[in-house]
Amino acid sequence: MIGQDELHGIDITLFPRKGNKSIELHADVDKDILHPILQKSVLNRLKLQYTLCDAPQIKDKKGRNHTPIGRVDLVWYKTGHHTEHEETFYVVESKSPDIVLKKTGNNDTSTAARPLGLGAQSSEAEKQQVRNKAEADKKRAEEQKKREADEKQQQAQASGKQQ
């Protein structure tokens, strides 16, 4: 039987481990896919690079084959939830949705089972997740400010050398 998430997909926020830029996407969910996949165009929107890899083709639930050109580690969470999930995505340039997440069984919490809302959580656990998310957001913002300040300083030094 196909669940609602697999049938309709889910809305997620996707971002790099380090950095402040994030994007909201609608993700397909596929219980048959071996690895989550991500369109190269999504990385372009995030202004990120990927690591080249030599991975075998990945077949989705519709029978389409996707040839990975690389991989990238990203973090995502389901809209309305605060649990962040680190995931290695295989980058593709095929005709597929922007992102396809792997749905796992209820006993496997390593990837999509919990983020898809399949696991029950206590209110205390939810509060802790909100606190963790706020701390992670603050840390990302601080890292972004530091990078911007470093870039400005480098630009000022470079323009000072040119004069």
C-alpha cells in the first residue's frame, strides 16, 4: 500500500551543513529508490558545488534510470517539523523532480521514516527539537555574518594593494 507522503510528496526546507542559504522545495518520496537524488539545478540555486562520484544508475518507482554525476551532503527538514536530517544526495541531470527522498520502513530511523511524520514524538521532544533548530539557525546566521565580514576584509585588502 502506498502512503500519503509517497503519493503526494512532502514540502521540505533544504540547506547546506554550513551556511545560511536555504530553499523550500516539494520533494517526491520513493520507497524503492536506493539513494536520494537531487537535480543539479537545485545546487545551482543554493550556489553549491558537488563532489564527483562514479555511482551506478539509480532507478525510481516509475522505472526511470538516473545517472549520478556527483554527490553532496545537505540537511533538510519537513515543513512544520523541526527535526533536521543530514543526507547524502546523489546529483543528477535527468528529467525527474527536483528532489526525491528515500522512504524507509518504520523501524529504520536513519533517513525518511521519522521526518515524514511517521514516528510519534512527545511534546518535550518537540520542544527540544524547536530549541535545537533555533540554535542551529542562529549558528548558521553567525557563520554567514563571519564569512561576509571576512569577504569584505579580503576585498578591502585587495583594493588597498591595488592602490
